[in-house]
Amino acid sequence: MKPILAITAGDINGVGYEVIIKSLHDSHITEICTPIVYGNLAVAKKHAKTLDEELHGLNWRLIDSPAQAKEGTVSLITCYPDDTPVTIGTPSKEAGRAAFLSLQRAAADLQQSAVDALVTAPINKDTIQSDKFRFSGHTEYLAHLFGKDDALMMMVSDVMRVALVCNHTPIAEVPSKITEERIIHKVRILSDSLKNDFRIESPRIAVLALNPHGGDNGLLGKEEQEIINPAIRKCVDDNMWVFGAYAADGFFGSGRYTHYDAVLAMYHDQGLAPFKTLDMNGVNYTAGLCIVRTSPDHGTAYDLAGKNQANAQSMMHAIYTAIDVLKVRQETAELKKNPLPFIEREDKEGGRPRPEFRTFGGPKKDKDIVKEENKEEN
């Protein structure tokens, strides 16, 4: 059966409804999935009126639960009243509350496995705050909801993948959040996600430095010497292909990011500024959770709301990415269902047992290659 995608409408005064309507107007979407929008039909129609006439006639099908969704249709579950105030282009607490109600209902259905994946339209991280939502974004809320202390925020595009050690963290607090344990934890989540969600058997991961010029041997900061490089060495010892720490400016400016399957940045703008400069149609993917969640990589864009100027490519890519990850996870689970047995046999030369089969990942003898490259960088 086609996967059922829950699509939250996000901030009702932003471009969320616009990019959703434009995406779902493409009939190819309903050919590959069954989309359910969590929002309100009256609000959706208000936004549709600001778009081209051909987009006015999206055939919404009102349902009460995902079980009522039918393939080949666009369904909508009502999450807030018709009279919810809509002031397109202007943030408001009413819009924040509506965004939360949409997210809360979709996440509940995801918890119950009533839907297969979650695609979230942008929210205003300020107006959505309440007694029920005290998080800095979707990533942190979903990590809490699905029982994880931490999840990995990853930006994905055809150009590159960038993950973050610190997600939505004030710059002044970043250094205190950079610890050896946290970096290793993030690298492991990233490596596992690249293998299980993106079908990369032996991912190459580049880690960025925190300070300018990689700290210049401690002159501009000691985090590289005392925290980041030791963390990288431990990851290499754990049979992961991890390289760095690279000074961010030269790393992106030289195009070196093209040599790696993913980049781990220390903080938000260090990774997202170059990512969005190179591709503004990427996808925000939450790695490290048992569920699949994607989002366009842009915000509410109040300055574009109601003007029929929002580009829906990022939302469409978010839908496609969610479907792709679901498929890869399903195929990976199928492949690992009946693994080959691990058999030890005597090594004739030394009389020691040796494995007949090895797990995926870089061969141990190649750790020296990784260490040598990191040694040259540092």
C-alpha cells in the first residue's frame, strides 16, 4: 500500500498552506503516497484564494481519522475551529496555538502508527510557545515525544548533508554544549542514519572545528585540541570513517564538502548558512528517531505569505524524502531479518579464531588511512 503521510499546516499566517497546496496540486504526489493535511479547510481556502485560479480547486476530502483516508485523494483532518483568526503575513499567538494543535494531533496519530511518516510545515518558534510546548523547535519536541534525550537535526539535499551538534542553541551557550561525549553521540546517530535511512554502507563524515582556523594550535581556542579531535579519534577507533576537524571557511570554500557523505557542524549557522547558500530547496530531516519526520528547510516567510511567491520545491522534496526513507528502512529491515550466522574458524597460520563473516563498515585495517588523513589535517 502507498504510505500515509501526515502533513501539518504549520503557522497559519505564513507560507505553510501555500507550499502544501502547490505541492499537493501535483498529481504525482497522490500517485506515490496518501497525504493527510492536519489543519482546517476554511483556513486552507483563504490561502488558496491568494494563489493562481488553477490552485483554487484542490479536491479536499474531510476525514476524522487516518483510517478513512483513500488512495488517490487529498484528505484533511480538522484540528482547530473555522473562526480561528487569520492575519496572513503577521505572527500571532492564535496562529501559534493552531500550529501546535495541528502538530499535536499528527504526532498522536504517528505514535499510534495510524500514519507512516510526518512532514511538517514551518512554525513560528516564538508564538507556538505555551504550557504544552516549551521546546526550541520540531526536532526537540519530537525527540521528547518519542522518548529520546536527543535527536539529530540534519539538512539534506542533492548537494550535501549537514548535521548539527547544537541545534537551536544561542551562540553564547554553544561552547559549553561542545563535549567529547556529545560529539561522539551525534556522529554515531549520523553514521547509523546514513546507513539505515540513506543506504550508505560505509559513510565518510567530516567534522568541523569550532574556532576560526581550527583554533590555530590553541591560539584561537582549545576546543579542537581538547575536545573535538579526541572525539574524532575515538570515533575512528570505533570503526567509523570520521575526518577533521576542518576549519569551516576553507572546508566549504574549497568545495571539500563534496568528498564526504555528510558534514557534522558544531552549531546552527555554521552548517545551515553554507547549506542554504548552495541549495535553498533542501530538506530538514530528524535523524535518530524510530519515526520518519521531514520538513522544508525554510521558515514561515511572512514577507512572502499571501503573495503567491513562495517556492514549493522544498516542501515537495520533504515529501519525497519521507517516502524514500520509509522505503529504505523497510528494505533494510527486510535484508536484516535473517542475517548470516557469525562463524569462527581456526586461522591456520596463527591458530587464532577468525570471523567467517564481517559486519558492514570500514575494514579495521583501513583505520590507519583515516588516522593518517586526520594527522595531516591537524
